[in-house]
Amino acid sequence: MEERRHTSSHYEMELQEIKNALIYIGVLTEKAIQMAMQSLTERNSDIAHKVIKDDEEIDKMDTELEERCIKILALRQPTAIDLRFITTAIKITGHLERIGDMAVNIAEKAIQLNEEPKLKPYIDLPRMADLVAEMIKDSLDSFIRSDLRMAEKVRQTEQVTDDINEQIFRELLTFMMEDSKSIHRALLIMQVSKNLERIADHAKGIADMVTYMVTGDCVRHQTYPLDEKEPA
């Protein structure tokens, strides 16, 4: 993306503040995911309750950043690259706010699971959580640096998380078929995995918005050509 050159240093500072705010919200969401998974693996519901409480700050930051972006749109009337930058920032903060909600959902499921005997060792879920946290970081880095290669890396990792989610689903389905008493716990674990998979979707959404910001091309609904699909 071509370098911005503004005559107003105050305007440049406003744009930098948007970047800084997005990075901060991203750090909060990564921390929320980490803590939610920690509450599950360590069977510590106090940590889960903190995740739920701390989500208020993410919601507040999301609202404030969106209002700041709208104010700049109204007062500065940006065009071209700056316009795409600000509208992309609004979209990204929405994705991050929903990621925070997913972390809360995981924390709520952790509280329920911690009250029951452990069904199985948590191996794939922490691995999946590490991947989605990395996706959030990489997607925001791609935004800050206008890095299309990093955005593409995020899109590729999203497929890996889909595969892990499918693997977890199949494994838990076997547990439920073998022992009906495991159904409730298995369903809760499935929901944790599904929330992580949805977080990966939001991280991919951020990467897609970066591609739009840099190139002007919308790739959100992009599909693979028929000749790239596996044969039936």
C-alpha cells in the first residue's frame, strides 16, 4: 500500500491512535482466550469468572474506537487509502469484540466442565487455542504493516483449525456412542472447540479486510476454482 503523506500532523496522530487501540484490543482478546483455556486445563473456575468480567473492557474499547473512527470520517472526510483504512478498522474492531464474546463462551463452558469429572485429557483444544491466538496476532500485524503475505498465512491457518475441530468432533462422538453418561461433557467440549473455530473465522475475516484495505479487492466470499477442488 502506498505511503500516506499528510499535511496535518494531528490527523496522522489520529490514525496512529486507531492502530494503537486495535493492537490493545487484540492483546486483550488474546489474553482472554489464554485465560479461558487456562481455567479449563487447570480446572480453575475463578480464572473463567475473571474472563467474563474483563470482557466489559473489550466491549468498552470497541465502542470507543468505533466512535473515534466515525468522528474522523465525519470531520476529515478521508478518501482513497485513508478511507479504506478507517472503514477496515471499524470492521476489525467488530471482529475483535466478537472474539471476546467467544472467549467468554469458552469460560462459561469451562465453569460447567470444571464441576464434573474430567472426560479426557485436553490436548487438541490447547493446541487449537494457541493457533487462533497466533492468527489474531498475525492478522493485526498484517493490518499494521499492510502485509498481504501475513494475511494469506492467516487464511491458510484457518483451514488447520477447521481440521482440528472436525477431529475433536469425531473423537467426542465416539465417546458419546460408547457411554451415554459422557454426552453432556462431550457436548460442552464440542462447544469449546466450536468457539475456537469461530475465533479462527473472525481472525480470517480480519485478514480478508486487510486484503481489501491494501488492494481494494473483496476476498471474503472468494471461492476456489473448480479445477482446484478435489475430484469427486
